[in-house]
Amino acid sequence: MTYFIETKEMPCPMRCQAYAGQVTPQPRAPDAPDNLFAPVPEDHATHGRFDAAARNGVIAVNPAALRTGLLAGVALLAAGW
């Protein structure tokens, strides 16, 4: 498995999408809390201005099951199925 140590080694689609996903053309509200040097006092949890674009679920695949299925498929093809 490959891990990217530096950002410059990461493929551009991944790097560009990660950056674009954090930027918005909307200006920050003047009364928005600032958490640069200290946590904001309110409980913001996982909510914010991106709530409308958020999804409730994710498709997850167990890598071990995927690898086993792939190996079984290759074995069947090799056996002549």
C-alpha cells in the first residue's frame, strides 16, 4: 500500500479535490466565531455551513472480503469456469 508523505507527491486530482472541498466563494459571516487561537465557546460538533451538501451514509467495503472475492474470481477463471 502506498502512503503519500508530502502533498506534492499526491496525484493532482486528489490534491485539487481536497483543496477545493474546503474552499467556498461565500465570504465568512462577520459574526462567525473564530477558532484560530482558542476553541469557540459554543458546541458546533459536526454541523456547519456544509450541512446541506453532507450525506448521511457511506459505501464501505471490507478490504479483506474484497481481496478474497478477487482471488476467488481469478482462481475460477484460471480453472476454466
